[in-house]
Amino acid sequence: MGEGIGDQLTPLKPLPELQIILANPGIRISTPVVFQNLKLPLTSEKQDVRIVARCIEQRSFPGLGAGLFNRLETFVLTEYPSVMRLKQELRRKCAYGTLMSGSGATVFSLVAKIEYIQQAIDDLQCKSVFHTQTVPTGLEIA
């Protein structure tokens, strides 16, 4: 788990094999533009990455999906409707959780039922879509 500015790393138990769909609507989103236009309220509901880490440790995938958050979505999903539509479509199809990756435009979905993957991919109207999975052995950071 990365905290701070990514410099504080805490090892987590590796995820078991978990299916993931990555999709991109075929648009480019400028990261500087996203950050320049991000307007966060002075007070907001605090999201805690430790909740997500706990769900990983406990193998609670519905909890993991519910705990995912990306504050950059507040700007991107309103300004780029194709990203919003893609996220909604993935969420409806097969997801424990769906989230925009970084500053967009790629969206990923943690798949709840493997048998829904191909149909979800076939139904998506986007330029790029990939199916992958987590590696149960984890990663070592040197």
C-alpha cells in the first residue's frame, strides 16, 4: 500500500487470482488539465485507503470494490461523458468495483463472475478493451 506521495510503502498479502477488465474509450485526457480544473470542497467525506487494504487482507472483494475511489473522477466524469458511460456500463456488467485509472481515460473493473467477461467485452462500445488478471504471487519492490 502506497501512502504519502507514494514513498511510504506497506506490504500487503497478494490478491488471489482476480479477473480485471481494462477499457479505454479512445480519448486522450491531459493530466495537467485535470489537476488545473480539480475543485475539491474544503470539507469532504474522507476516504481511507486502509479500508481497501483491510478488504484485500480479508479477501472481501465486494468491500474492496465499494472502497475504491479516485478524486480525479469529480472533474473527468463530468467533462468527458464517454468515460462516465464506460464506467457505468462496466459497473452494470460484472463488477465488484469499477474505477477510473489515474487521470483517465482508462477505466478498470474488478470482475465478480468470470462467466460474464466475454459478454461484457463484446457489449462495450470502446476503442480498447483488455481482459487480464492479478498475479497471486504478488510483486517484490526492490
